[in-house]
Amino acid sequence: MPVIDFYTRKGCHLCENAKEELIELQKEYSFSINEINIETSDDLTEKYGLMIPVFVLDGEELGYGCVNEFDISKRLQKK
């Protein structure tokens, strides 16, 4: 089963909205969400601090900010 790494931080309203959209996508596609709080790592905070939420599948960034359901579903279909 594919895993989407979902980089986020507490108190981020964009992250909360994006998580809800990912959960909706799970109704159509079989994948799991690995939620990663960037505040647990200085490296992650430096890398993704201004971009969150960030979506990564198999090491490839699928996007950041808002969920692009079309792009994510297209990538999941290939899995």
C-alpha cells in the first residue's frame, strides 16, 4: 500500500484542511498517511518551514500548500 508522507505542524489551518482532503481521497484510493510534525526536527523545519503542508510519495514531492487532488490521484493510480 502506498504511503504519503504528510509534513505538517501543530496549529496550521492549511495542514488541517489538507489532512481532511487526504482522508477524503482515501475513500477512493488505498493509501496510508504518515503525518510528520516538522517541529520535531531542525532539518525538517528548515526544509519545509514555509511550505507546509507538504505531500511526498516514494520520496517525490507531490505538492505543498493546498492538496491538488488531481495530481495526487494520478500518482496513486500508478501505484
